[in-house]
Amino acid sequence: MDDLKYGTRNKRGDWAPNGRIEIAPFWSWPPKIPSVLKWVPEYIWPWNAFHMATALLYWFYVVPDVEVMKTLSWGWALWLYAVNAAAIFAFYGSIELFFYVKRKQGNRFKYNVKFPSEQPSDVFWFKSQNIDNFLRSFFLSIPLWTLVEVLFLWVFANGLVPWLSWSNHPYYLAFLVAVAPMIHEVHFFIIHRLIHWGPFYRWIHSVHHNSVNPSPWSSLSMHPVEGFLYHAVALWHLVIPSNPIVALFQLHIAGFGAVNGHIGFDKLEITEETPLDTHAYAHYLHHKYFEVNYGGDGLIPLDRWFGTWHDGTKEGDVQMQTRFAKKRERMNAKTVRANN
Ligand SMILES: [Zn+2]
Ligand SMILES: [Zn+2]
């Protein structure tokens, strides 16, 4: 495909999409019904449908019997870890393999022209972004994902919180499924904003930001505190009346869905005519500029409400630079005051 029909490439070779990142259309007033109707299938397909499909596969083929889950044990916890790790290895790994190792798409639709393997850096374990990101994902973040999973399954199995059935509460549970991606966005925005606060940033979140040019393995490359808080979004289903399948869906939006912001390509060319939108640009800009786009790509436009939204346009860039300049002024004024 010709990526220059969809965007532009600068002198360095970095590609950027034309147009702006649009927030979900139901936020516009007066409501634009046709755009909402067009948006609904994009909301479901393919990403959220995929997370629901994996949640159902888990529930019917992976998650042990309720009787087993009443007692905490290493047996079923390790089994869940093994499946989570294998699933991520297959899912993230195949994107890495085709687009980063074999580079079947070259750098078409790639935001940053360079590939992480071409840029060794001291900030990474073994000076390699790939090895560092891989080890952190598999030996820190996926175990913490599994910990959250074991925790809520055990609580549900023991009847410590309400377990609503699909036959008695079909509409309420369908509604919960529909808003789960929004719960994710709010939860992520709050924890993410928190760990961007100076001391927490240096201690916790800088680990994730070492990958300025992320690839799929960067998605779950986190400090353990972040790894736990990030997946803990599923624990909201112990607070609101819910069902373990919805909690699993919520967990998969986090675990599997983390890849979306880190694919590094705007579109994946599935075939010559079928591009798959990755929705990666908003979070790519976060990795590039740090203090913009703390949330996702505008499902709940928290960044817009808090003044940290970068929509990928020139105007978005100017707004960001103005905000950064004001911040620098404030910091300088503070230093002058402190020195007097
Ligand atoms: Zn990230
Ligand atoms: Zn961040």
C-alpha cells in the first residue's frame, strides 16, 4: 500500500498520519448520529471482539472448576500463568516476528523510521530494548497479571462478592461489557497520571518510558508496581456487582490490549487491500513527548478535559509546546525564588 496517501514522511523518514485523532463521536454536541453509527462497529471490531473471544476461550477451556478455585494453590495459578505467557508470546510475538524481525511491511506506516534493534542503549538490561522488554514482560508483568486473575477468581469462587448470572441479569451484564473499555480508560488515566508525578516517575514509570520508540514487547515492559496497578483494573469487578467472564474481559483489555499503543505502525497491512487500524498514534505521541495523552485515544477524552490532549495535528503540537514553555517558566521562576 502507498502510505503517503494516508500521511506524510519527514526528512528523517518518520511517518505521521494526515488528519487528527478524533475523540469518540458521542461526546460532540449536538450529537452526530451518523458518525456514532459508523463508530459502533469500529468500537467492537476487531479489538474488543478479540478480547471478548479470548475471555470466553479462557472461561470455557482454561479457567479451572469453581470447586478447584475455592482453594488457593500453585497448581492452577501456574497453569494460568503458563497460558497467559503462551498467549502473549504467540500474539505479541507474531506481530514482532512479521513486522519487526522479518519487516514484511518495511517502514510503511511506521511512525519512527528506526527499529529498536538498531538502537542499543545503556538504559536497557543487556543494552537491548528487545531483551529488556521481553524479560520484564514475561517475568514481572505477566506474573502480576496472573496474580490479579487468581485473586478475583478465588473471590468469585468463594462467593465473597455477588456473582450475577447471565440468565438473571442479561441487560446489566451486556451494559458492563459495553462500558468495560471505558472503565479501562479511566483506570489507566488515573494510575498513569499518578506515576507521572516526579518521584513516582523516577521510581516506577521511567522503566516503561525507556522505550521511546516502542515495539510490541514494550507494551508490558513495566516496573512491578505499575504492572500490578495496570492489571488491577479487573478488581473493579469485585467492587461493582459483576460476573467473572466480564472481569476476564476487563483483564484481557489490559493485558492483550496493551499492545495497541505500542505497535509502532499506524496500520498493519493484513493483505494488499486490507489495512488494520492499530489505534497506536495517541500513545506513540505519549512515548515521544511524555507529558501528553495519558489516556487512550479519546474514548473518554480525559486528556482533553485536563488540557493534555495531543491530537496529532500541527495545532496539537503548538498547544503542547505552549504548555511546555509555560511549565518551564514556572520552574525557572521557582528556581530563582529558591536561590534568593
Ligand atoms: Zn506505553
Ligand atoms: Zn507514561
